[in-house]
Amino acid sequence: AASEVTLRIHTLVKSPHPYNDMAEAMKAEIEEASGGRVEVKIFDSGQLGQDPAVIGEMAFGTIDIMISTTSNAVQQIPEFGIFTMPYLFGSMDEALEKVGPGTPVHAHFEQVYQDRGVGMKLLALGGSGTRNMSTKNVSITAPADLAGLKMRTPPSPMDAKTWAAFGMLPVTVAWGELYAAIQTGVAEAMESSLPGYTGSKLYEVAPNLALTEHTIQVNHTSISEVTWNKLPEDLQQIVQAAAESANVLGVEKAKGYDAALVETLQSEHGVTVTRPDKTAFMEVLAPLQVELAEELDLSDEYTLLKQ
Amino acid sequence: MLQRLCDGLAAVIRLCSWIAFAAMIVTVGLQVIARNLLDAAMIWTSDLALLLFTWLIFVGAALGLRTGAHYFVDVLPTHRPAVRLPVEIITLVAGFIVAWILSVHGWTLASMRATGEVQSLGISRFWIYLPLPVSGGLMAVFLVEHLIALIRDPLGKART
Amino acid sequence: MNPLVTLLLAFFALIAVRVNIGFALILSSALVITMEGLPLISVVNQMFAGIDSFTLLAVPFFMLLGRLLNAGSITTRLLEVADATVGHVRGGLGHVNVFVSMVFASLSGSAAADTASVGSILIPAMKQAGYPAPFAAALTAASSTLGVIIPPSIILIVYGAFGNVSIGALFVGGVVPGVLVGLFMMGYTYVLAVRYGYPANPFPGMSAMGRILVRGAPPLMIPVIVLGGIVGGIFTPTEGAIAAVLWALFLSVVVYRDVPLRALPKVLADAVVDFAIPMFTVAGAGIFGWLIAYLGAAQIVVDFILGVTDTPFLIFLMLVGFLLLVGMVLNPISATLIFLPIIQALGDTAGINPIHMGVLSTIVLSVGLVTPPYGICLLIASQIAGASLGRCMLAAAPICLLTIFVAILSYFVPDIVLGLPKLLVPELFKGG
Ligand code: NA
Ligand code: NA
């Protein structure tokens, strides 16, 4: 029999990636638990567009569910900016514990979605890997090594100020241009997730990887409010439960991918991997954090996360 | 009367657009100079240039509607009045529907986005989406001008 | 009716009754969105998403560059260089026509601008020298399309920006195939010239030639600035375009003094309409392309082609056929934007390097600027020549075939496209 409801899930990434694993897991669980009443279609690799436009579509109900990185949503939800602040969490497990479903942080962001009128409901926040620094020429072992390097950043004040604190010079470069920009020296340093670094072959131009683990990438699983309100209560519960178990799976997958990627990068792509002492980096940023949070109007979120 | 209003409107658009275009050149030029010569990054230049770009596209497209600069595919023998009149009516109706979508839905979109902020410029995202409804409104004005010309001279005797 | 079929039929019906391409893309999408019970606000949201890219900012700057070249004496200087270099070969004016387009191609990203400016000078001259009007129009139009292959190219910018491919590498990759297409066109002109006795211009003599080259050298610095700057890491493509504009401004206003400052507002305002129209069409392509993805069409086309064959060359040939069809009704920018997922998916399946694929699809789509019904360059050229469109199309057919031949040749010899990038940006090819 034909299904009653079709749910379209958007992700921005190509497999293998935790987001696509999460989407697959949600699809399997929802279709199974609903006994075929719901059909789930996955649109990965940004087939349905980039996040800012997709968030718009979510509000209209044309796209139903998205699994993506919170920093891609700061245009509409500036409060998500807090998660780009370095060294908020010690590890991915700690991040999940702090922000996962049922936590005060989750409740806070559910309210933020309401207040901002983004037309979405938050299903889960979770961790999906560490972000690390990579460089063209120098190998990074301590904060002082960063001074004077041209650092690729997105056009966000948080990133610009953070890296400026290390004496770096922020350069705005689009992701698609990043490879060429580093290759030609427009940028000399970059930070990214490990799948992003590997997938775009950035190791070829920035072969020095410092596992600074400065950010735990926080992802959100959100559902269109239009869609949510159309679902009967039993299906709502099924979707919520599927999002939560996929969220836990995402963290596990991310840990696995990250470890395997570091290994492959070293053994197959000749990447020089350093593991700098993170406390030295934290010391540079610590005096800045409260001030930055205040300046960017993120004090509530900062306090909540530091509780 | 309406034609004079439209002439004036077109002149104002052309004036604003060359100034905005010049500003766009200066903005991006500044970005190159700042980074390469002064070793300083300006994070607002990209956002400002993109804002001007969006305005120029949508307002320029409305102006192009008046000057007949849009792209057509010519397969019908429009030199024959019997073909030309229905074609002109259809293109007018099509134009009005597009103008309606842009102005009404563009306005809704801009209002929905008003809570967001362009961080580097410190302005509401409303201003980024506003060119959509503005373009729709301008198109509607220029289409009314076409419509009146068509009613006065349906077979295009005065035109070539 | 299947929503995809409705979408395509509605689009074709609208352009057939002379609704402009941008509006036709928007209206056919709006129709299907309404039929599917989706909200119309998606139309404006996706239109906006279609142009929301900093990289696209290069487009207005290159369009302005095209205007600047014609406002002063730069185009004339380039014509003199072309005449002095190749004008004395048999079929001289034809060679000048192709050669100046190759140079112009590396100055402006716009083919239509080239047809209009070069055509208005050379088509009358060719007719007077005894070339048939349809051939003069066909050669002018076809050689103008070199502007979208030889960098800077607006199509390659769109391809790189939305396909996550380095625009610098695409630019470098377009140089050799573009020049090759140009040389084939000159070869064809030579063959006709010998058969029908088209004349050659007199050779101006070495000293005159030296003088002309010196006069033409400063504008010829523009491609060096753009390509050198991008490959050398001084700026991004958008910033490269600005540098070129500033250099052309400096030449025209300060050095040659043939563009007075008070003329600049008009040049700028005209350039705004020049780029606003294609970019508005790109916005329309934004919603049309999104809807095609939303309805799952990319997968359908890919599955269909892979169902017919899994031989890489045949996949490539079918893609060429598909792009030729698409190019007939869409301008290359919109076509690239709408069908990028299909082009990339098929390229991956056929094992074609992404840079290689971007240049190949651009070459094929450039043919659409000459083929009916939406062959904007041939339309302009036939109007200038005062020849019937039908006879111009016949004269253009062999030249289009040459272009397609170069695309197929470049498929079999990837180094035609990739050789230069390998040389200049070798790191792009390390590993695999
Ligand atoms: Na030409
Ligand atoms: Na070009």
C-alpha cells in the first residue's frame, strides 16, 4: 500500500559521513516503526540546496527534516554561533551529554527556535566530529606557531576574533575556492572537520594537520513545523525517537570516522600529524571567551553551557 | 502622463544603479587592497558587495523589461498582426503574474527574514531580500505602461 | 500528468509564445509548485538562492570590462593587432575575425558583446571584400563563442562556484581547447578562401607591425593580470575581474584619454542592464533547477543513460547530445546551473576529472549560442549582415561541428584540457 506521508531529509554532505548515516538510520527506524505509513526520502550532498535556502524551505514545509552543522544556520539562528567558540567541550561524549535531548541546552534552543520564528522544531543536538587546524608550510605544535599566518575563515566575527587572538590574519574564502586559495598562498592555514579536509583533498595543499580539536562540531536535527503539526501524535513520537537514537549513533560514527581518517591521512596521504598541547591554546582563548560571548550577545548560551 | 512617470522612474533607476555599481567596484577593490597591501582583513566588504549585487540584479531586470533587453526565443511570425496581438497579450499576462509572485511572495519572504541579522554590517536581513518585492513593483508599473500602449494601438500600427 | 513533464512542457510552451526565458523559468516552476500543493514562496526563496554567491560577483565586473573595451579605442587597437598578425594570410578578414575573438575572449566573458562589437566592424568589411554575407555572420557568431571557453568565462565561473571546482584551474583548462577551436575555425576559413578565392590583406611591413603591437600591448596585459593573478595567488576570480576593470579604466581614462570621466555613468548604467538580465535568468534557473532536483530528475536522467550503456565514451556522447539539446533553448549559464548535478554525476560515472568535465560541458554548451532557436550570437550577427537566419544557420553548421569535434577530441586526449593546469597548478593532480 502507498504510504500516508513522505518525509524528505536534507543533508549537505557526501557519504561516508555521520549525517548520512544518521539519515539512513532515521529512514530505517521510521519506516519500520510506522509499518510503512511513512516513506522517507534522503536528499544528500546538498541536492536540495545550501543550508540558508533549505532552512527557508523548512519553514514552508517543502523540505521536512534536516541534519546539518549548527554553524550553517547562524544567519537565521545567531544563538548557534556559540558552538563555534573554541574549547567549549572536552570531548564528543561531553558535548552530547551537555546538549543532547532532555538537557537544559536543548530546551533553551527549542525556545530560541520559537522566539526566532524559524518555522522549525528542534529534534536533537549532537556532536559530529572535531575541527582541527591544518597548514600549508609550517607544522603547528604550539600557539606561537600560528602568528602571522593567513587564516581562512567564514565571514563571522567569532572566527575572525578567535584567530586574530593568535596573531593570525583572517581571509574570507569560499569552500569551493579553498583548495586553490591555499595552493596559491591566498590562505596559509585553515580549520575544518576531518571529513571536509579529506573529502576535498585539502591534505594535498595543507599537509600539516594539527589535532587542535578546538571545536566539537555540533549538529542539529530539525523538523519543519508545518510537517510536525500535520503528523498524528503517534507518528510524532516515532520521528522524535528515531531522531534521538540517530543522534547517539552520529556521535559513535563520528568518533570512528575521525580516528580512521587520521590514520589514513598519515599512512596513505603522507600528512604530518601533530598533537599540540590543547591547554596552551585554551590559555590564549580563556580570557577572551566571556568577553566574546558578551560582545556577540551570546552570554545566556555561554553561561548555560558552562554550568 | 504615465509614460512621463515611467521615464522619470527609469532615469532614477539608472542614476542609482551606476552609483551602486561604482560602490560595488570600490568595495571589492578595497578588499583586495586591504588584504594584499595593508595585511588587514575586512569582513564587511563581501557582504556589502553581495547586497549591492542583489539590488542591481533585481532592479536592473525590472528596467530591462522596459527597454526590451530580456532574452527571447523567436519562432513565431510576430510581424503579422494576427499573431502579434495574442502574443503581446500572453507576454503581458505572464509578466503580471511574475510581478505578482515577486512582489507579494518576495515581501512575505523579506518580512520572514527580518529577524535575522547580517552580522558584519549590523543590519536586518530584510534589506537583502527587499529587492525582490521592489523589482516586482517596478515591473508592474512598467507593464501597465505596456498595457496602455497596447490598448491605444492594439495592432501596433504606430510601431514597427 | 507527471510533474516533470508538465514543468518542461510549460517551459517550452511559454518560450514558444515569446515569454522571456527568465519569466518562463519562473512561471513554469510556479505552475508545477502550485499543482504539487507546495507554497509559492519557495519560488522567491530559490530565486534568491540562485544568485546568493560572492563568486558570481565576477560576472558584473567582466560585463563592465566588455563595455569599457568598446567605449574607448581598445577594441580598435585589438583589431589592428589581429590584422597585422593574421590579416595577410589568404582569407585574411576571416582570420582577423577569429583571431580578434580569441583575444577578445580573453578580455571579456561575454560572447554576445563580442558579436556585436567585432561584428559591426568586420561583417560589413567582409561583405565588401567578397565574402558571402551568411558566412561572414556565421563565422563572426561562432568565433564569438570562444569567449565562453577561453578565460575569463562566466560559464566556468558559474560551474566552479556551484560545482565546488576551482575556478582558477577551470580557467587555465579552457585556454588550450579554446585556442584549438579557434585554430580549427581559421583552418576552415583558409580552405574556403582557397576554394572561393577570398582575398588576403597586404602585409603592413615589420616596422608598422612592431608599432601596432606596441599600441596593442597594454590592453593585452589584461588576460595576464587576470590569469596570472588568480594562478599566482594574489586574488580570487572576483577580485581578478576587478583588477582587470581597474586596468582598463586606467588605460581608457588616463592613458588613451578616449573615455572622458563624464561618460562613465552611462557605461556603468548600461553594464548594469547587461548583467542584470542574465543574472535574473540565473535566479529563474535557481528555482527551475531546484524543482528538477526536488522531483528527482537528476537521478532519472542518470539512470536512463546508465541503463542504455556503461561505456564511458558512450555516456559522454549521450551527455554531449543532451547538452546540445539543452543549449538550444537555454543560455549556457542557466543550463550549467540547472543541469550541474547531472553533468557532474555522469562525469563521475564516466571517470572524467571534474576540471576536465567542466571545460568539456562548457565547450558543448557554447554551441548553443549559435544554434536555433535561442542562438543569440547568430541572431545578432545575421541582423548585422542583413542575411536570412536560415542561410546563416547553414553556413554555421560546419563550424559548430568543428567545435563539437574538438570537445570529443579533448575527451580522448585529456591533456588538451588538463595539460596546462598540470603544468601551472600541479598540486591539483597529485595523488589521484
Ligand atoms: Na568573431
Ligand atoms: Na572569455
